[in-house]
Amino acid sequence: MNAALQNDLNNFENILEKTKQQGIDFLNNLDTIPTSNKNTIDPKSILNEFGLGSIEVLKEFNERLAPLMVSSPGPRYLGFVTGGSTPASIVGDWLASVYDQNTQAVKAQGGASALIEFETINLLLQLLELPDSFLGGFVTGATMSNFTCLGVARQWFGKQLGKDFAKNGISENINILTATPHSSSIKCLSMLGIGSQNYTTLKTIEGNREAIDIVDLEENIKKLNGKPFILISSAGTVNTADFDDFEAISKLREKYNFWWHIDAAFGGFAAVSEKFKHLVEGWEGADSIAIDCHKWLNVPYESAFYLIKKEHVGFQIETFQNSNAPYLGNPLENFNYLNVLPENSRRLRALPAWFSLKAYGKDGFKDIVENSTALALHFANCLIETESFELLAPIRLNNVCFTLKGNHNQDKVSDFLTILNDKGKVFMTPTVYEGRKGIRASFVNWRTTEDDVKIIIEELKASILDLEI
């Protein structure tokens, strides 16, 4: 055995103890670690011939790489709908690395980890009050969740025309209808060969809304003259957390032939609260749903899941099967995750979610959702009171979309956000809403409190002064 590797094996407990303590120190100091920084490195590092061993590498990491890290798991990091990892989810994530399982077959080559994934999906269905008519699995994020769902939708569409797109390629124009899709859905259309511009943009409801205008939707359906189509709808739009009318869409399903996909990356978790579950009423009728765990479920990054109706498993296998790999078994006889989603190699990604769901239960996540939404509303009210900002849209859930007050300040929004973020106390992201430059703050982190909102408002006021408006 290599000498450095043998030494690490002999010293493994000490290595893990030092690593554990470093993790604890980071998490205990999130309040003081900057939300952004300008630190950099020369990435042209030299590979050591004989290896340094883990302890020495940890020292180098602390000297060169640790200063690059920001408090993205912290309470005032409000960009990208980023949830902070809960204690239970970190336990699950660490153990997923320790056990190093490949989530593959249930009946063929092992498969205990696949059973854990089945159980976790079942727990998520209970949390979201969705029926067990859905089959689910874990992927890296909303992009791959949308990709998995829309990939199966593409195969369904072809079969409506007697075509097998998975085997023979796309030979027909695929009709896509959507109103306010997330960029990841459009990216998926590109990756699936459908084309990132090949969709029809539906009208949205009047009155500062991002939700589908159902009348316009039906008018566009009629223009297709009975042809099948794929509808991409939203449970929580990026800017304003708006929701499409799922009950109205369900009624259209009774009259027309289409695949109904819901991008519910963070908004799906509205279902855990009695206050907000009305927003997703009717979503159980969808053919597929995409949801992120590393958003409102507050688990480490690279955790999302898809839900697809079990009745479509045949299309799913046709889309993703490893048909030319006999060592993997017959995809039609043995259920195998390798044959129903994009990745072949998959770690036990479900474990952080499993630990979280078991540790905090329905009430724990209801509390996180309701606290986040209350803080978003509180923050919005504080913004208005400053008289320096204005809301671009009403607060519907957990996202606050705002801008500098007055159209004459539109050209200053980007500079203001740069000043704010560079201070390192809070992090937000830019956006554009109804043609106006704005800023988006997303409340999803379990650590965020009213004290954090107070600090955020103080930072906003200080940044206004620095901008000299």
C-alpha cells in the first residue's frame, strides 16, 4: 500500500476528528463569516509526486481554499433560494459518504440503498400529501429533475404519434406550452433536442401575476387542433413565488390530451402548511413534478427528486434504459434506477433527506415554511418603511422582489446590489421583473430570525448612503 495512504489509514480517527472540529467551527461562526468575498487563488497547483497525506492537505486547504468559502448555509444568504443544512441532514450526508453505496437495483446487483430511496420518496409523498400513484427518485437538482420528467414527457409525446423518440430520435415538432418557466426548464428543452426556443409563451393573469392565464391556455390548446402537447406549469415562480391554477388545469385534462409537468422546485413545500396548501390544490393530477430538497427541505446541495405517475413507467424505461448492458439485468424484469433516470452512477443521495424527515417530521418542516414566509412579509414591510425601496410584486410566499424607489434610480440598482453584497453581511441576487431591474431575497433558511432581518435592513440603509442616492 502507498505509504501516505497507509499512514492515513492508521491515523484515520484523528483525521476525521480534526475534520469534524473544522466543520463545527465553520457552522458555529456562520454569523461572522462573510456572505461574499473577493479572495482568489492561482488554480495552477502542482500535483505532489508522493502525496502529502490528509493532515497536511487539510492544512493546505485551510491556508488556500478555506478563505474562498462563504456563509451560504447562513441565515442572511438570501440568494438562489438556498437552504442551510440542518444537523440531521449533515448526519445523513456524512454517512452517505462513509457507506459509499451505489444506488442501483433492488433485485439484481444488491440494492439495499435503493430500498432506502424508496422509503424516502414514500416519506416525501406523505409530507406533501401526494398519492402513492407517483414513482420517484433522487437526482442532483431542479435541472436534472425537470430533465428527467420532460425526458419521459418527450417519449410520451412521440408515442401519441406512433413514434419512438428514444430509439429513433425526434422526428416531429414537440408542442410545448408555458407561461413563466424557470431557466432550468428551458435548458432542459435544449438538452432534450426539443430546442430552447421551441415553446409557446402563454399570457399571464393580469394584475402583477406570473401565473398562467387559463383562458389563453385553452385558446392555444384549441389552435393545436387535437394535437398532443406538453404543459410546463409552476408551483412557485422565481421572482414572486406565484402558482398556476392547478384545479383549473385539472379540468382541462378532462377535455384535452397533454402531459402536465409542474416545476415545484421550492414552492411544492407550500403543501406542508395549512396556511399555504391551497396553492397546490389539484397538483396530484399532474403527470410529473420536480422538487428540490436543497431548497426548503434544508439539506446539503445536490439533492432533488422527481415524481412521475407510475402509469408512465414504461415511457420512463424506454427513455433511460441501459438496453445494451446485459450485466445490469433485463430492464423490463428487474426494477433498476439505472433504467429510470439519467445517471448510472449514483451515491445514496436520499440519506440526508431521510434523516431530516425522520428527525423533524411534518411539524418541523411546517415550522420552517411558516417561519420563512412570515419573515419574508416582515422584511417587505420593513423595506417599505425605509421609503428608499418599493416592492415589484406582492408577497405571496417566501420571495421578496423589490427595487430602489423611483424609475430614476433604475440605473443604480446594479451598483447598489454590488455595494450591498460586497459588505459581506447579506447576499441577494439581481432580477428583472416586468421590465424593471430589481433585487430578489429568498427566505428558506431554517436559521434565519427577525434579528437577521433587522441586520439586513441596516445593511440596506448603509448601502443606500454609500451609493449617495
